[in-house]
Amino acid sequence: MSYLDPLTHLEAITILAIIFLLSIKFKFVDVGGVTASFVVGYVIYVFGGRNYFLALIAFYLVSVVFTKIRVRKVREVENKESGIRGWRNVVANGITATIAAIASGLSGEEKIFYAAYLGALSSAFADTLATEIGLLYPKMPRLITSMRKVKPGTPGAVTTLGYLGGLIGMTILALISSTIDRKFTIHEVLAIIYSSGLVGMTVDSLLGATVQAKYRCRICGKKTESPIHCGLRAEQVEGIEYINTHTVNFVATVIGAVTASIVTTFLTTTR
Ligand SMILES: [Zn+2]
């Protein structure tokens, strides 16, 4: 039970402090983002243990690096211009994995919760890299539902490059988790991570294209996923009012975790 061991807490605080001081120095996250990341990282560290934490930190580092690369190349995409992660983004992507890690710790490391953890992480990882790498695509992306061409950054917009980015994210996670933990065989890890990542990122795009709220700016007329544009409240033109990009991300990680659990149950009963 690592969460009962005071040394684990000390180790978690020390390592997280180093990572987040560096993150602030390199402007990876803002103050809210760093606080939320610290809480998520800490809970995952003490309940899930080192292996859970390593998978998480890989996701964190790879996504901030890709965000920085993309921001340097594509500056005009609104709301994503700064490349700094806020607390809402961290919570939306991290809460499902955090709950899975707590369940794993309290249950005495049940396999199914480790699978759910990997599924939530895979979904968040795939979607983040799909977005960041997809935005580098030189042509117009297409909406996942109607397949018509839309502006880059539109919720639900997909590109082949984005899916390739998602695959890169899933592969990195699979490599790390199969190296650091032997709860599952390499084939099982691949099945869990690829299925949950693909389902999660697709659900993310589908919800983005359908129920996520979209607005039109009353000043410049631009269509946006942000309720405020040009300093004023924009008019909602599509979707459901309270469903924003963070809600969609969160739901996608839940679906990813559920997919991973189902695949694991199937794999372990047919073994
Ligand atoms: Zn505007």
C-alpha cells in the first residue's frame, strides 16, 4: 500500500516539485495549470505508484513539447495560441485517470483499474497529439460527421495527420507502459492502449462536431468554440450551451477507460 508509506509522499513531493519548477521556468503551464497538475500527479503517484506516474509524466512531457512545436509553427489558431495549459485542461484530461489510480491503490492493485488508467491516459494522449500534430496539416481538415471542409481548430475537425499523431501518442504510451510494468503482456498492453485511444479520440471528435457549443462573435463574425470573443460574449449558434471542449475531453477519457476495461475483461476471460 504505497499511499500509506510516508516515504512515497516525500518522494512524490520532491519529484513533482522539480518537474513543476522546470515547467514554470519554461512556461509549459500557467499557475492554475501547475497547481492542478501537481494535485493530479501527486494523487496518481501515491495511489498508483511509480509506474503509473511514469506513464503520466511521459504524456505530460510529450504533449507540452508538441504544443510548443505547434505554437511556433501555427500561431493564428485562436484560443490555442499561447500553448500554455490551464487548470481546466489538466482536470478534463486527468480526472478519470486519477480516479482509476485511486481505485487501483485502494483495491490492492486490481488489474482492471490499471487498464482503466491506461485507457483514460491513452484517450487523452491520443487526442492531445492528434490536435497538436493535426494543426500542422497544411490543408483544410474535414468535419468527422459530414466530411465537409472546415477551418483548422474547428471542434470535430479531423485530418489523417491528426490520426497519425494519435497513433504516435498511443505508441509512446504502449512502449513506456510495457517496459515499466508487467501486469499485462505486450500484446495485451497494445490491445488495451490502441483500442481505448482510437475509441476515445473518435468520440472526442464526434462530440466536438455535434453537441459541443459553438459561438459566433458579435464583433468580427468569426465562428469560435469560445463563448467570449473580441472581449464580448459571443452568440451561441450550435451545440448545447454547457458542453465545451473540456467537457468533451473528459467524456472521451471516461469512454477510453470503459473501453480499456471491457477489452481487459475480454482478454483475461479468453486467456
Ligand atoms: Zn471576434
